[in-house]
Amino acid sequence: MKKRLLCVLLTAAMAMTLAAGCGNSGGGEKKSEKKTTSSSSETSDTLIFAQGADPRSLDPAFADDGESTKINTNIYEGLVQYAAKTTEIEPCLAESWDISEDGLTYTFHLREGVKFHDGTDFNAEAVKYNFDRQLPGKATEDMPYAGFVFAPVKDVVADDEYTVTIHLNEAQTPFLANLAMIQGSPIVSPKALEENNGNVTKSPCGTGPYKFVSWDTEQSVILERNDEYWGEPAKMKNVIFKIIKDNSARVIALNNGEADIIDGIDATVVDQIKEAGNTVQTDEAMMTNYMAFNTTDGAFKDKEARRAICAAINVPEMVETLYQGYDVPATTFLPTSLPGYDESIKPAEYDPEAAKAKLGELGVTNIHIITYSNPRPYNTVGGQKLAEAVQGYLSKVGVECTIDAYDWTTFKTIAQGGDFDLMFAGWGGDNGDPDNFMNLLATDDPSMNYSHFHSDKYNELIAKGVITPVGEERSAIYTECEKIIADEAPILPISHANFMCGVAKNVDGFFYHVACGTKLAGVTKK
């Protein structure tokens, strides 16, 4: 069975017309009639990464989830990038840049001779094309990072073939770091965008070390090495992102040799992986697992009801039970490593008796919870188990909970619509800047601000933070934001996680980047 499954996947990868990788508008729906066979060399030159869910989009302008990020990291590049294991900024498609003294003008000097996977040239016009589609007034509602990255942009000018200038309406301290994110900022082939009505979700085309071959929904996404890559070529010829929803099934696939790397695992499978001779790898992350209230409709429009629910949940006890020491209890939305974190800030203190009395007084007896069914990098046990743990605590204070769990894509759609009292979500830091976390509760975008929280004071602080230079004054702004969250309780922080993966014993060079990326170009199999 193991050999047959691997043969099928490799045959699919080899049989695609590789030159059509960027132009295949049907993604995995097109099938070649040409028959091929796999060989031992093809098997050893193929890396299989098993994850728990389909990507939402392979167009970086429309993606906001980890499943998409893992794949897009290998297909696309931006003007700048993060260092190998930190969020320090390094050149990428731009070799250098100049920033005006007032912080309003960024001039990028682009790398010459780079081509997109469809053979077209990367140049200043391509940068302008990509930025323009996400500028205020042009971005669509389903571009979740457009506001984060491009809201301050006044205009983009292609000065010449390899020079582009970006003018901002006001200085933005995180702007350069935002341009290194794999969400929103990477450069897509303008030709591919034009051929796919402005959305290459199923026909991704970038400049990265791997190029797209196919996407078979809920089965796999297949990439192949870009042999015309401008930088050091990828070591593995093929990469397959295999979709295996069940946690235990991914572990079995790893231990049987049907997957080389798996993520979305939890502490309960560590011994099983190690006993098979494979490795459990943990890498530093910036992640927060949290519960969000619907602050605009229903019982939780009332701050006191939200605080009472928080007081009913013993977060440290729940985190220890669910994650067995691999995650740590969270008291703030900001991870402990980011500027603005203050250990003195706490949510409502655990007090089930007081919570029961207050909820009874407010008439909160039945609530509707929605959650996701699959594991997430910030919640390795999955949303169902987390929701059930909260349900157990709330039953002790007289609140009955109805839980609806959905696959990730469906969950995102329902969550944005606001049809819930409580829901579960998480955030993985994209760039090492506190604004990247705290801005979520200042935006009107329901795909980010699930609780629909609004506070004029909070929003004023966020607006001040993005223009304040890095230092103590800026950190204090985000600390003040955390105090508002603790008091208003639009969310309840639950835990901070590290990235946790199972890695086959013959795999070398793999790591999870702190900003949620999984660059696979340097990974090898012995």
C-alpha cells in the first residue's frame, strides 16, 4: 500500500505538462493521459509534507492561513525577506532600497534577470501591478492582508525597468517588515493574473525555487523545482503537500514512510513517532491560541458577561491537560517575546462561583460555539477538543453549550458572518512586530477581527503605534492596548505554542520559520 500510494502521487507529478504550471487555470482538475512510472531515484528526490487541511488560496493576496502560507512560501518571493531564522530584513527581489528621512518614500532597486515561472520578466511594472491591485479603493473584501500592508500607500511609481518608488501617506514603522510577509506582499506574474481574472488561487505563478504543478482538492498540492531560479536551486526535485485531515493518520503516514514531514501533531503522539525512529521537532514561534466573543450580537455584547465567561475557565489547568507541557498558558494576546508584552497584565481571574452568580444574574444559560475540526499550528489538538474543554468548564457554572465544528474553509466563512456566541481562532506572527498582532482588533475586516470589537481609544493607540519609532514609547503603546483587551475581554488568550512537527529520520535541513514559513529549498533526504 505504501509503495502504491507513493507511486500514484509521483506519477501525477511527473505526468503534468510542466511548462503549463502557471497557466493551468483548472489546477488539479486537468489530467494527463501520458503514462509514467516512478523509480527509486524519483522517490528519493520527492519530499512529502503532510498537513491537516487544504490551503485556502495559492494567491498570496487572498491567503491568510498557515496551510496556504506553507505552500506559497516556496512558490513566491517579495521585495525583501526575513533572515533564515529571525525576522531581520534581508534583500530578495530587491537588491537594495532607500528610505527618505521623513519615512514617506521607499525606493527599491530590483534584481535584474529574474523571471516568473511562466517565463515573463520580473521588473518594476510587475511590482507596481501587484501593489496596485491591493491599494485602498482597489482591494476586494476577500484580500485579508491588503489593509495591513497597503493601507498607508499613496501610490507606486515604476521609475525605470528596475527601480520602483513607493510613496506613503504617513510614516509606517512596520512597513518594510510587512513587505517581507508571505501574505499579501509577494509578487505574482502579471500575465498569470490577467489570464485568471486577477486571482491565481488555482494557478499560482511566482519567482520562487518551486513552481506549481497541480492541486487535487483535499488530496494534494504538487510542486516541482524551478530549474531557472535566479538563486541557489532547490535540493529536492519535487515537493508534495499531502492533505491528511486526521492527526493519527498523519502519524501513521510518517512512520510508514508515506510522508517525510508532518505538522499539526500534539503531545499524545510524541512517543509513537520516536519509537518508530523518527524525530519530533519543535521550533520557536510567535503564536497565540484564543477564544473570541461575538461583541455585537447576543449575550456577549455585555462586557460583564464576557468577563464572567473568562472567570469560569481555568486556563492554566486546561492548557496543561490539553497540551501536556508543550504549550504555555497565555495571559496576553502578544507572545512573550514581542515588544509591549507585560507579565503583570492578566485576564479575569479564575473564580467559578463569582462567574456562576454573574452569568445567572445576566441570564446567560445557553450559548452557540463554532470551531474548526482540524489541528492548527497554534492549537495542535484541534478546535473540537478545545471547544469541548471550554464546554466542560461552562457546564459547571450553569451554561449549556452547543458546538458546531467545520472544516477550515467552511469555518472561516461562517466565522466572518458572525453566526456564533463564542468561537476559537489563533494568530501566528508574520513579521515580529507587535502591530501585526494588536492591529487585528482595530480592523473592521471580519476575517481578522472575529469578535467585531471596536474601541475608539484602542484604535487611536494602534494608529499612534504604527507611526512611532521603535523604542520604549512604542512598546508602552502596545502594553496599553493589552490592558484594554484584558478589561474589555473581546477575546480570551489561551496558549502560546511552538511549531511542532514529526520529521523522518532521513530528512535533513527542515525547520519552521518563526514567521510561519516552511521554506523547503534547502531540505534533503539521505
